[in-house]
Amino acid sequence: MTAIDGAQRLGVPESHTETAPPVHRVRKPLTDRLLKWWSILVFIFLFTPILVIVIYSFNTGRLLVAFDEFGLDSYAALFQKHVLSDAVMVSLRVALIASIFAAALGTFAGIALARRPGKWTLWFVAFLLLVAVTPDIVAAVALLPWLVFLGQDLGLFVFNDGIVRLTVGSSLFSIAVVTYIVRARLVGMPANLEEAAADLYSPPRGPSAR
């Protein structure tokens, strides 16, 4: 006696005894699987050096190639030596100013690229790509004579300040990244959302006067 016959004797409807059709799993293409593993390897390659630096920051020895013993001497020196604490404060100030500067300019540039494209778009995107792929040391060597020219020759003394120079140099790459992110987000956003926001008293140029 089969399972179906037994179920019918017990009064189970025949529709409930029908077996479900087999589920066929769709095999992913080989390229998708290779890209997955390649992405994992890329992330490992990018973040492993950072992990090594974090681990060796607890090394009491002076050489990176040898881990002597675990300690917090490097972090204690931050509070004991004014040179290190001053350098950290300068880095934090520059990071704060550069992030605000990059967020403002990058947002405006991304909106212009997404909503007002033109003949200038290709050249501007190429310029941003050049900024993003240029090594930091090359950008620093190219930027220093230009800042000296602005500060010394043209008399724009604001560019003689070290904080200003560091902010300009640090914000170039950030502006390019913010511009790409904002542009990509706005390109995928329908224009009718902006029209709906304008109907809710949020026009493009600020709150409406009522």
C-alpha cells in the first residue's frame, strides 16, 4: 500500500497528498562565483595592512618586523609627549574642516552633474577621476609650488597657513568621492520625488514664502 492509498483511507483529500514539484536550484554562472571570490581577495588585500598596523601598535619594540611584547607604550606616549598630542590635534582639526568643505563642494558638484549635465560634464568627470587616481605623494609635490605661488607671489597670505594648506590637500580626494556618491544617488532618483517635495513646501531654492 502506498502513502497515497493510506492517506485516502484516513480521509485525507487527494489534493493534500500530491507531492510538490521538485525545486531546481539555479546554478550561478562561473563568472559570478569568480567575481565573488575575487571581491573577497581584494578586501583581504586592502584591509590586511590596516589590521597589521593595529596589531603592531601594541608592540613595545621599535622594529615592525619583530613583535617583542604586548604593551600600551605607544598610546601612553600620546599623552606624555606634547609633540605627538599637537600632531593629533592638528590632524583632527584638518579632518573636521576638510570633511565639511568636501561635503559642501562635493554635494553641489554631484547635484550639478546629475541635474544640469552638459558639454562640461565629461571634462569635469575626467578631472575628478584624475584627482581620485593620482597618488598622494604626486598630488602633494604638485600642490606645494601652487600654494607657495598663491601665498608668496600673489599675496594671498591665507595660503601661507599650514592648516589651510593641509585642508586643501586633504579635501581634494574627498571632494571627488563625495561628488561621485551624490551624482550616483541622484541619477537613480526619479525627478518626480523632487516635484513632490516642492509641493510640500520644499522647493529647490529654500522654503517657500507664505
